[in-house]
Amino acid sequence: MQAEASVEINRPIEDVFDFTNEHVAEWSITVVEDTVIEETPDGVGTTFKCLTQSHGKEMEFQGIVTRWERPHVSASELVGDSFNIDVAYFFEKTSEGTRVTQKSIVSPKGFLKIFFFLFGWMMGKANCDAASNELENLKRILENQDAAAD
């Protein structure tokens, strides 16, 4: 299942890239803990643990950074018990600040493969809506930080 969402944030590209990647648990609606396990000098290969909570259910993912091109692209692979997630963030400088686009692919495991096959069409829209809500929350936080600094 694939999802894509974008938002424009009235902040410099470097600020948006850094906050998006270094403070996930602060802006994400579902991520409650994001802990670096081992950091590499160039970013790629950095490993981390991510704890999410959605609909009252906690899930833990082991993650690895697969792409790191500051301030334009970051990508990670998250491995969980029920499904894996490949997620990439693209950052583009605009006249108003920065456009952030999130692209993700959720790959189910075990019984969930059948569920995704049967109901994936419904879940796809919900996944895109969730990604949009997450990015809108990122925008709100970053733009409020900017206003608070003035």
C-alpha cells in the first residue's frame, strides 16, 4: 500500500529538514518514541528504534536510514512484527519556504497480506489522510516555533 502527502511550510529548508528528521516524536501524531541506536557519520546506515501508538495499539519498529542528502532527501526502512514501512521525505525550497513531500510504502506480513489484499483500497485513503495530518502537524509546530522566536 502506498501513500503520498505534501505540505508547504513557511520556514527555511535546512530548519524543516533537521526538525523533521531529528524530532520525529515531537511532531508525529503516531510516533511516541524515536531513539537512535547507532549513528553513522554520513547518516546512511544509522539505526534507530521507533515506538508508535495508533488506535490504542503500540507497535515497535527497528529502523535504518537508507538515504540522507541534507537538506533535500531522507529515507528509512522500518521493520515491524506485522508490517514494514519504507518512508521517504523530499524537501524542496519554494518562494514561501519549504515543500515537504512524504512517500511511503507499507508491506504487510503474514495474515495481514490477505487483509491488505481485500481491504487495501479502503486503507489507502486512510493512509494518505494520516500522512496529510502528520505533515499538517509538522507545519503547525514549525510555523509556531518561528512565530515564538520573533
